Amino acid sequence: MKSLIIITLSFMMSIGAIAQTYITQVKPYGEKTWGYINQNGETIIAPIYKKCYQFSKNGLAPIYESKQFSFINTKGEKIATEIDGFKLIEGFIGIGGLEGYHDNRVAIMKDKKWGFLDQDGKVAIELKYDKVSIFNNGFAVVKIGNDFFVINKTGEKTKIDGEDIVDIKHFSEGLAPFTNSDKESGYINTGGKVVIPARFLTVGYFTNGLAWAKTSDKKVGYIDTKGEWVINAQFDAAKNFDPVSGLARVKTDGKWAYVNKAGEILNIEDAESWGDFSEGLARGKKGGKTGYYNNKGEWAIAPEFDGGRNFKNGFAAVKKGDNWGFINQAGKWIIEPQYAAVKDLERIN
């Protein structure tokens, strides 16, 4: 019986591993359009799009053609939507730039009103809001007139308590940053309650139980989910903690370093530039070349590339000469450098 259980578990684990697919957008040389490949370097959708965006975990990606957005599946087939001619939430241009599906809901706007589609392209939440956030762990923030609400995936809403709130961002680890009319920031929970009062100049998103926060004298430190200082405000700038390395990038007197959750500082001396840690490794440069170091400041992947991006889902896009490809965390090529441009490999469930 024990042998049978072990065999069954091994089979289930192998099936799970096989089922994990990663997809990214690529632009081949000689093409002005983008397509999609998987982690094996196989083309799954031919390069036919001038504008296409990352796949979400539900296997759908936004594309833009004929002056409107639509969605495709991993076979390149368009899915029908109850509404067409809609807009999507746009972020920072050049850094993803567009919000697709989150929690199997995608925010869309038409006729200046926002709502949400489900993964079948049906209207899941009526288009009646003046502003919405993306969903995170089952909750989003919406606005009607001057009133803010927390909604769940069925559209049930809870009015947010607190006076003079003028803006609320999306949830992360059950808390969403808000700003009041005095330009002070705090956090609400998924029940619509203010749980960390607005007493900070600006704040970040919670990651692994900590968020950066800036005081009125423009110093930055880290707070816990109760709003108490875990690392006192002492930095000029700070970034999010990486759960794997346990480090966050901080800036003091014009120089970047790293801090752990105990407030101890780590300086990387053997590098010329310093990036954020992501999945346990940080991108840096030495001798004009890009590599990746660990939380001890040791080069885990030698600086031998001509460019690179942060690790995501276990892979990093790196450049050799003029060509882009992908490496794993052992620094081994999983997709040889051959493309004019690539995005990040996204996991599809």
C-alpha cells in the first residue's frame, strides 16, 4: 500500500509539473509584430500583433487591433465578449502598461463607466462605476461619485468608512493604500474599515507583512500590518521586500544598499549598479555587464550579459549582444538569445 501511495503521489506531482506552462511575447528579427512562445521556445501564436500583452493565469491575454481591445486564448483564438469597444486600465507605459485579468475578472470601461467581465467574456459586474481597481484575492475598490466601496467578485459592495478619502489603490495582502484630502496616506481592509490611519506622506503595498511608508519629513521606513514601525524611517527612498532573499533596496545619501527585516544594512561592494531583489536574486552590473547576485552579495550568475530584467516565475530575460533570450536561476539558457525584443515569461495555470 505504501508503494502504491508513493507511486500515485509521484505521478500526481509529475502531472502537475507537466501542466505548468509559461508564455511570453516575443518580436523576431525582421518583424514589426509580436507573437507568443512557451518556455521551450516553441512558437504557440505567430507574430501577427502590433500590440499584444501578457497572459494572465487564466490563459487569456489582451490584444489591440482595429482600434479596439479583445482577448485571445493560448491558441490565439479570440473569445467573444458581451461588450466591445471597451478600454482597459492602463499603467506605466513600457512596463507592462495594461491590466488584464486578475482573479478571473478584468476591469473594462465603456461610455465612461467601469465594470468587470468574467473569463467567459460575460459581464460579471455592471458597468456603473466612475473608477475601479484590479481584483486581488477576491476584492477590488470601486468609486461612484465621491463614495468608495469594496466589492467582491459577485459585485456585492461594502461602503468604505472614513471621511475625506480622495483615492484608494488596489489591495495587497488584504490592505489597500488610501489618500485623504490632506494628502496623507493610510490603509483600509477588505471590510472597508480604516485599519491604519492616514498619518504618512506616502505608502507602498504590503509584501510579506511589511510595507514602506514615508513620514512628513520625507524619511522612509517599514511598517507592519498594524501600522507600527518595524524599521524606523531613516532612508531617502525604499522599495518592496523580496520574500525569498528577505531584503529590500534602500537609498541613503545618494547611495543604494539593502536592508533586512532586522534593520541590518547590506552593501554590495562588487557591483557598479544595484537592482531590486526578485525571487532571491538581484540584477547588477560589473564591468558594464549584467549579472545576478544573492543575498550575501555573491554573484550567483556571473555578469556576462549585455542587458537583463528581474527574475519572474523562475526565469529572467537577458540580452547577449543584440539578442534576447531567457535563463533560469542556475544561469542556464532555456531559450537561446535570438529575439529583437521579449517580455517576461508568465505562468499559465
